[in-house]
Amino acid sequence: SDLSKSVALVQDKDKDKDVQPDADFGTREEKEREDAQYAKYSQNSYLTDMLLHTRNAKLVQFRRGKPPVVCNELMRVRHRLQLEQLKRKK
């Protein structure tokens, strides 16, 4: 890789470690994640269809050895896509 060939690239890589999240990110993290997932699912028709075919099922993320996590953001994205689909049919 280029990283192993150049000391300057390694030094540039270490500069990114000083990056800190915005002070208000903790309060808007869920909304940011929902917006990102909406962009992902709305731009890809295959993913949109897959998500809409889950209908109103509770979506959970499986984690080995840990309790599952309910994906509330993804269920809200599904709801937004369902509403958009209904508007297009009218």
C-alpha cells in the first residue's frame, strides 16, 4: 500500500486523530443516523423494496451474545418511505 511506502502519509494519517465530534452531536445523533439511512434507502430502489417488504415488522439488530437492539431509526425511515409511496399512488 502507499501508506507503507511514505512516511509523509503516515504523518498525515496521525493528524486526523485530533478530530472531535461537534459538541451537540449527542443530542442530534439519532436524527443524523436516520437522515443517513433515509438517503441510503431512498436512493437505491432494491433497498427501498426490501425495506418496504418488511411491512410493519419490528426491526432489530442481532448481536451475538448480547440482547438485540431495536432499530427505531430504520423503522421511521420505512414509515417515511411508505408515506411517499402512498403519495405517489394518488
